[in-house]
Amino acid sequence: MWRVVEVTGESMLPALRAGDLLLVRTGGRPVRAGDVVVAAHPRKPATPIVKRAVHRDADGWWLESDNQRAPGRQDSWDFGAVPERLLLGRVVARYWPPSRLSLPGSAFSRDGAP
């Protein structure tokens, strides 16, 4: 199954920018460390968050923002590991804006380099 998510805020700079539209795959291969994922915010379940999966522990996935200095940034440093059941999917492509079209791999590296 597929879903579209729009990036908001600056927490994933430089890899992802506010306004980027992402294609997210639900199901498929399991999440791996380094993947960019979409999860339900643990404290506000109706709010999706876009973060990088860093590692998995007994409580779930540790999800981090690439830009720890972003205003209003919230990630596992604030709410702990995110239970697996709250992971909504793995980002497989950025398709908007067209000038930033990218597929998985280095396109979503922490330094934003394609």
C-alpha cells in the first residue's frame, strides 16, 4: 500500500525540505537503520512525523531528526523509542518538487548529497 506525505518544518534538513512530497510504502521490506520513515507521533497519534530510523531496541525504533537544531524539532530524544505499531511506512521517493526528484539511497543521506 502507498501513501503520500508532505514534509513540514526544518527537522530533516538538508535531506528533506518543507514542501517536499514523499511517496511512502506501507508494508514491504522491514525498516532498517538509516531508512527515512513516517510514524504516528507518539504523543499526538493523528500527526505523522518524518524521521530517520537510527536503531531498534526492545521498545521500538529510535527515530531522529537530521537537523537537531530545527525550531520545534521533536524526535526520540523527546519521547523515546517509537513502538513498531506506530511506524506508518518507509519513504521510497521524493517526487515533488520535480527539481528534487529522488529515489532511495544517498538521496536521503543526512548530508543531503544526492
